[in-house]
Amino acid sequence: MNPVHRTFSRRARLATGGAVLTAVALSGFGAVSANASAPAATSAPAAPASVPARATTTSTHLTIDAATKAARAALDAAEKENQRVTVAVVDRNGNTIVTLRGDGAGPQSYESAERKAFTAAAWNAPTSQLAERLQQAPNLKDIPGTLFLAGGVPVTAGKAPIAGIGVAGAPSGALDEKFAQAGADVVAG
């Protein structure tokens, strides 16, 4: 047994340990209390950073109204031909602005329409043209979020893509793309 333990009784060791724990706890509380009650250092509010114009860009986006009109026009064009489709309009970054799922459209059409719209916006080309490019570069299909099937068209402003419209659910990609173009035409109108 340790010689120190022999000279102190068990009760004395417990009392000493308790006193040490109390002292440590109170010293921590005192430090926290002192910090909490100390007056805050006053400093002037930070001025907003002014960024030069050459360090920024401006981008153009479809309004929700324009995106809704485009989607509605595409869906109406499909319904006139008794086609059950889903229409998606995405912004330049692929974020969905609006999606309209027509009555009776298949469950797969929702995701397909969004991916076609994203692909058209990302590549600034109709997806039917991009599907043809797969013959020369088959790895294009491995890019996440894309779908290289006809049915997506870009929407541009000053030749730059600002959105994409995708349609899925018709029996052919050519029909999907025809309906998507009807939506794009309304926005360009």
C-alpha cells in the first residue's frame, strides 16, 4: 500500500478529494462569471466590403411567371395531341423552377423531364442533338443528372442559356421535344 494512504484514513482521503473537486469547480465558475460580467470591448461595426465590378458577374433568370407559362404551353401542346407527359423547367444551374405532371403521365416521366431540361440548359443545345453526340463520346452519358434523350430544349437570352425545358412521357423523343419547343417559343415570343 502507498505510504501516503497509510497515514490518512479513508474518511480523510474522501474529504480531501471532495475539497479539491470543489475548489476546481469554483475556480472554473469564477472564471466564467468573471468573463460573463466583464464589459464587452467596444469596436466600430465592420464596414461592408466593396467589391470591384470586375470581380462580379450578372446572370439572367426566368421569372416564375415565364417558367409557368412555358410549362403550361408545353403541357397544352401535348394535351392537344392526347399525350400524357410531364414538363419541367429548370434554371441555368439545373434547379427546378416549375414542374407540371399531366393527368395520366407515367411515374418515370417526372425525373426524366427534369433531367432532360437540365441537360439542355447545361449544354445549351436540344437533347436530340446531344443524343447524337453520344456516338462520338459515349462517356457523356455518365455525367450526373443528365439524360441524353430527345425532349429537352434550352432557353437562351443573348445566346447564353438561362433555363431548360424538358418533356417526358410521349411515345417518342421527337414528340417530347416538339412539346418542349412549344414552351420555349412562348417565352421567346
